[in-house]
Amino acid sequence: MQELWYHRRPGPTATGIAADLGWLDDEFTPEGIAVRHLVPEGRRHERTLRTLFRDDGNVPALWARSRGAGTRLIGLTWVEERQAILTRPYVTIRDPEDLRGRRLALPLRRGVPVDVRRATALRGFQGALWAGGLTLNDAHLVDIPVTSIPGRRLSGPGARQRASGSPGPGIRPGTSDSPGPGARPGTPGSPGPGTRQRASGPAGLPRPDTRQWEPELEALARGDVDAVYVKGAAAVEAAGRYGLHVAIDLDGHPDRRVRINDGTVRPLTVDQLLLDVRPDVVARFLRVLLDAAEWATAHPDQALSLSEDALPPGPHRLPDLTIDLPDLTIDLSAERLGLLAEQERFLRAHGFLESAVDVASWADHTPLLSAHAHRRTPQEQPV
């Protein structure tokens, strides 16, 4: 084996923090295994990468599994994503019950294998309506056509190719910019001693493009719809530019079922072939992620500073926006598996999956159990 690949979302995750701290490199580079980040432009190569760990939303993961993808579910996380229903200041929507009879924006992208944004918005509205004792039938769903957002150039040191060559279009191996002997990631985000840039680090990871929300936000601003579902700091930033406000804060609801969506609950998957051939590598990868999650819990400010997407830049933040480190724990608990199964039923009922996915049989508990059994003490961790 010469390389491992991982796919991550922007924002704090155990995978991202482990990569940013250089711990994945520390674990595998000494035996000649390069750890590489699959950037969005390289996603077309995803199905041919048999050594890929995917830490991403459940919609594409479940969709791929429903089409026979040979993946296994090896972990689940629950990352709150600032889910909210937005409206115009003079529209009277304050509680979920106020969505009855309202026009709800539903993005529609044609020509894509699975419309993740549509699934996400539909699920968000379903959760909000359910919180008010309503269903999707109690509101009017308005299709908002969405076109593709132009690609963005990667920037930063991680966007440079290594001198050893390129692995292919859109796939970034990163760089290895070491500050010298003795450097440690104990104070990430600051220059000089205590900081290091590693091959699997975050440089070059594109920020979420706020333009992706413009079709719905413009429709809301024009009065074509009464409410829009958004999630994430980038969406919050974009909403501020339109003078919109949060009508319903889904993150504040005590029942997690209201917030089940693409990133809640979030699967960590791996190719079955890698699990069969190198179960030790899969367990070690998970062990590093468990260590990173524990480190982040003990150092929340430093963990947040590793992600440039933790807070939206600029002056357009919505009032009382606070960003806390999410729960980064990884497990395959009965609760999280049940929430994912509920999401699978929703996606299948609304036509996003080609066939049923048995979540319980998709999950393989062995790698995570092995990872826990071989955890290192804090003194043994490279911080």
C-alpha cells in the first residue's frame, strides 16, 4: 500500500483535525504510506479509489450504498450545523406552527446523480414542520431552479503540487512544509514554534461558496417564497447580506429528530476491499481520529482555529451567532444508527435512493472496537 485518501468537509471534524495536526501523516508516513486529501475537483475519481476514507454527508453515502457501492459504515458523528429557517423581517413566522400554508423554497438541480441540496432542504423543512405538529403536506413547496456554481481556484500552500508529480486532475497531495525539528501542533494557527503544515493539512481546502444559497435567498427577498432553509456559517453570512433573519432556530430544539439531516448524523465509510485486506490500517485510522476528537475536546479554541470556516468572515453575521466546538465523538451507538436509519427511510420515501439500505448490516463495529482497544495514553500522543 502506497497511499491513503480521505474526503472531509470544511469545518471542525475529527478527520479534519487529525489531518491538520499532522497525526495522520505521523501514523502512516513512516511506513511509506502517503496520506492525501481528495479535494472537490477530484470527486469524479472517488469510485476508483479503494483506499478512501469518506467523512461527509449521509445523503451521498446512502445514495451510493443504495446503488451497490462496496462501502462499510465504520463510524458516526453528530455535527451541529447551524440549521435555521430564514424569512423576511416583516413576515410573521416565529414558531414551527407558523409554517402552515407558507411557501417554502426547495432548490432543484437537474442533471445531477443525487440532488443533495434538495434532499437537505426538504429534510430541514420536514423537521421544522414536525416540531409544530405539521407535515410537508401542510405547506406549499416551491421549486427554485439552481445552476452549478463556477469552480474556484485552490489557494494556499496546500494547493501546490509536490515535486514528485501529480496524482491526477483535481486531486491534491498537498505539501510538506515542516518548520523544523521539534515543531509540534500544540498551538495551531500561530506562526513559528508550535505550528506545522503537513501534507494532509487544510491549506487549499475551499471555503463553502456563499453563492450557492443565492437562488433561494433571492427568491425570498423578491417575495416569491416565505421561507428558506439554510445551514452553516457560510449560509448565515449570505443571509445577512440580504437583510434576512432567523425565524426558526432548529439547533435550539431539544429533540434531535428535528435536526436529522445530511450532516446530522454523519457517516464515516471505507471501501470493503481495504477493510478486508488491511483491517489494521482501518483501525489505526480510526484510532487517530479518536485521539484527535479527545484532543479537540480538551483544546476547543485551538481546534476551532484549525478551521477557517468555524466563523463566517465579514460584517454580515446574524445577531447572537456563536460557534462552539461540536461533539466530535465517533461511535456506532444504537441511537445514532437509529437516527441514520430514520434518515434512510426519509430519503427513500422521497425518491432520493434507488433501493433500501439496511443500516444495521451496513455497519461494521469491528474496526472501531479495535481502535478503542489500541488507544494511546495522552502521554503517547504526539502533542
